[in-house]
Amino acid sequence: MSIISIFPTDRVFVLTGAGISAESGLPTFRAEDGLWVGRKVEDICTPEALARDPEKVWLFYADRRADGLKAQPNPAHKALAELEAKIGDRFFLCTQNIDTLHEAAGSKRIVHMHGRLDRARCERECGRPPVEDMTIYKSLSEVPRCPCGGRLRPHIVFFGEIPLEMERIEAEIARATLMIVIGTSGNVYPAAGFVNWARANKARTVYVGPEPPLNANVFTQYVEGKAGQVLPGIFEVR
Ligand code: BV8
Ligand code: ZN
């Protein structure tokens, strides 16, 4: 049984990807039943795609909302919320996931660097903050407009767009002594580079997942297995 030791002086930075939500029934991206199978990223998840065919993009994320509404947090999400409850401000969670299963499990100190399914914002970037929106639109005509007249777009970071909360994330990585990366293939940057930043700071780096990620060589510990099976009971808080 693997153990991840957490010492009294440790500051823990956790990065999660689609793999942590796989056992909650949400598809990952690159698996044989993944989201990108049979779809081209550039047709869905780019600003150009939104400009070219906003209905196609909205229907894709409406489907994701429908899946998200049915999903429940699994023991991996709960294990992280329990760890946070134990070590408080020494814990920080950065997720690439747009689902809100971490929050449903009780996580508080969390940022969604690639956006959230349950938010929408003005496509004209008029400066108004994102709004809560979990509506499953059936057509573009149903999508509401911003008071400035712009149509709402999913509050999702598309490829070619700048991830959210990067300053906060960089500050948290700079003071992390332990980085735990769970369920991400290491294909997409800047997230895939976070472990290199942590290593440069002499932090311990742990990967948790059923297969080694692309950047496996940068980790000091590898915990092989499905997150929902290996995370419960893995944290030894000294
Ligand atoms: C940016 C929201 C500038 C949408 C997402 C050439 C080289 C390097 C980089 C680039 C390049 N050309 C372009 C880039 C940049 C580009 C990029 O990285 N492209 C890649 C494809 C090469 N990145 C960007 O455009 C980013 N923006 O760079 O801006 C910048 C840079 C620095 C600082 C400021 C500005 C924006 C990218 C964000 C795109 N939006 N998501 C949506 O969700 O629909 S990315 C999306 O895919 C996810 O959020 C995630 O980030 C990514 C990959 O997904 P994973 O989560 O890793 O899932 P995957 O399926 O791949 O893997 C699942 C893993 O889980 C597997 O390893 C599997 O083993 C494991 N697993 C399975 N079951 C379990 C499990 N693990 C545990 N338990 C289980 N049960
Ligand atoms: Zn607007």
C-alpha cells in the first residue's frame, strides 16, 4: 500500500486532470472512449471554432453539462477534501477539469485553470464577470445575451487562450514543498510544465494514475492505480 507522507512544514500543491473524474463516469480526452475520439479539437475547443460555428461549440458544452449534472464525486475527490480539512492553508488545489466534482466533495482552496462548465461570460469580453449558467441549450437562439448585446460563450479556456488564475498558481507553486499530480496525461501546457517548476524548487513530486504520464521522468514518486482506489488512506499527515 503506497503512502504519501505530509510533514508539518509541507505546503501541498495538487494538480488534477480528467483522470480523477473517470470513476465518476465522466470521459477523459485521450482514452479510446475519450472526448477527442471522433472530434477535432480545433472544431470545438478554439476561439476560431467559436467564431466559425458557435452553435456547434455550445451543443458540445451543453452535452458536457448534462453529463456533469449526473456525475457524483468519487473517493478520490473526497480524499483530497479530507486532506484539505486536515492541513488547511498548507493545501492548494489546481484543476484542469471544468466539472465541479471537487467542490461537490468539499474542496474550498481550488482554482479551475481551464474554466468551469457552470459558468458563461460575454463573448465580447466587455468586462462583466462570468455568470452562473448550467442551462442545456438545444440551439444557439436559446443562448442569452450580455447587457452589452454580446452573446454569452462558455467560460472555458480554449486552446490558444490564456489559462485562468496563472499568477495565483505560480505563487502557490513557488512555495510548494510537495506537488501531487493526479490523472493527467501531461500533453497540455502550461499545466504539464508545473511539475518542472516544482522540481526546480526542490519540491517532492508525486504522480498518481494507472499509467505513467508523458512527463513521468520528472516525478520523484509514482503511485500506480486508479485515483478512487489508491487515494483513500494514502496521505500520512505527520
Ligand atoms: C496557452 C478546457 C499561452 C476545455 C482544455 C506546442 C507545444 C507545447 C504547447 C503548445 C504547442 N502548441 C500550442 C501549445 C499550447 C497549448 C497546448 O498545450 N497544446 C497541446 C495539445 C500541445 N496550450 C494552450 O493553448 C493553453 N494556453 O498555452 O496560453 C500561455 C502559456 C503559459 C502561460 C500563459 C499563457 C490552453 C490550453 C487549455 C485548453 N482547454 N480544457 C474542455 O475541457 O473541454 S485542455 C483539456 O485537455 C483539459 O483541461 C486538460 O488540460 C487537457 C488534457 O487532458 P487530461 O486532463 O490530461 O486528460 P487526458 O485524457 O489527456 O489524460 C487522462 C489521464 O488520466 C491519462 O493519463 C490516464 O492514464 C489517467 N486516468 C484514467 N483513468 C484514471 C486516470 N488517472 C487516475 N485515476 C483514474 N481512474
Ligand atoms: Zn458584454
